[in-house]
Amino acid sequence: MRPRRLRATPTVRRLVQQHRVHASDLVLPVFVREGLDEPRPLQAMPGVVQHTRDSLRRAAVEAAEAGLGGVMVFGIPEHRDAVGTMASDPAGVLNVALADLAAEVGDALSVQADLCLDEFTDHGHCGVLTADGRVDNDATLVRYVDMALAQAEAGAALLGLSGMMDGQVGAVRDALDAAGYGDVAVLAYAAKYASAFYGPFREAVESELQGDRRAYQMDPANRREALREVELDIAEGADVVMVKPAMSYLDVLADVAAVSTVPVAAYQVSGEYAMIEAAAAQGWIDRRRAVEESVLGIRRAGADVVLTYWATELAGWLAEGR
């Protein structure tokens, strides 16, 4: 037996390759900050910036021209309060940006909105707090519904529910349908873990988090629990389910992909991005090969869609290899 025969030449390797990454599988997460005159580079995420409205439009056009599947937009307001008022304000930074992109590239790629309160609250949690500082699940759902309607009105095609509140998918789906937004899709962050790998993201959104999110995001020790979360979200009407982070949770991703009746997304998060960039900057790894291998590994584990900060750059490399 000579398995090496199928590895002998580039053409044979390409012929028998079992998994591939396509540009249309990729979604680019982007940050837009209110009050900027020019893009602001992020120290912890080399190559990633907080965008102005204009630079965000340019980045979205570039993503569309690269053939990406979508952009996921996160907004950073100048002013925050306890209930995240600006998250549902039509004039808020996120909703204005969504309207910009829907008009600019809405026919070319999926304009996706992060639906969570953490960027908009002065305490940094993903929901409304009780008097004793706990996140009030059901009061938070009311705010999520307000956000969903504002984002749908702005033109978002897909809403990324990332707060990990119980019942969030059902509440948002019912509200969208009742308001005539039946075509707006819901992406449920079904298995979102309380991970240390979100660290650089906190810089990107200028998080004001007090404490941690372990009371509502999943325990990294738990694998089977992810399947319960996915089952519940699909039953409530999720069109896509998400595993986040991706690279440290490939076992969970594979489990979810094996049972899900809807497409499965995975988010290659800021810390995963930053580690590869840092190692490459030191010359310890081949940057391009590491990026390509990391995203391919996420696809191999079962992701139909990969959110990655390298999406546009990777799409360019894929085009070179055709």
C-alpha cells in the first residue's frame, strides 16, 4: 500500500483534496466607531482598524469585489448608558452604518449586524442589569427586540444574536415576523463560550466590562451542553447557528455540524487572530500558510461559514490559486 502516491504532485493533491475554502464561505467582521475622522489601527490586532463611515464603505466594497459571503458589523458609540439606548436609535452608529452598507453593497454580499448590547452599555455587559448587578434575561430580550427592528429597518439581511440570553432567538424571530421582516435571517450564537480569546476584541469595541460574562456565556469545560443550546435555537427559528470561538472548540464545532439541520458558522475570534499575527511577526511561523491552514481546519471540522478578520486577504490568495 502506497498512500503517498496521492501526495506525489500538486495536481494529484489538488484532485483528491477533501475540503476547500471558497471566498463565499467567508464573512469579514468590521468595526465602525462614531466620531472618527480617519481609521484607527488596533494595537492588539495588527491590520484591523476601527473604521469611519467612509472607510467602512470602502472596506465593504473591497469585500464584495473579493467575493466574500458577507460582512458582520460592530458599532462603537461615543455615548453609553445602562440600557444601551444608542443600540436601537436609528441615528446610532451601528444602524447608520448598516444603512450605508445596505445601499452600497447590499446586492453584492450579506450585510450582517451584531445584535448585542455590550458595545452600547456603560457596564459592558450584554444585557440590562438588575439592582444587584445581575443580567436580567427577560428585560434584555425587550432591548434585543428593539435592536432587531432597528437593524432590520436599516437594511441588515442577517442579525447575529450574540448575547447568549435564553429565548433570544424566539423573541427576535417573532418580532421580525410581526413587523413584516420575515425575510431577515437570524444567526444564533448558539454555543458561545466564556473565552479568554476575546481579549483583543475588548480593545476593538472599547469595552467597559465590569466583572465577567460567565453567568450567561458557556463554560469552556462543557461539550454536550452546546448541542442543547443549538437544538433550542433551531427550534426557536434560527436560520444559522454559530460556534464561538472556533479554533479551540473544533470538537464542539464538529459535534454541532453533525446534528444541525441549518448552516453552521464559526468565528475565528480576535485572540486566535492575534496569536498567529504575533508569531508571524516574530518569524516563528509562515504567516500565509498558518492563516490558510487555520481557516481550512475550521471548515474541515464542519463550518459552512467562517467569520475571520483575514477574510478579504484570504479571498485574494484563493483567487491567486485558481
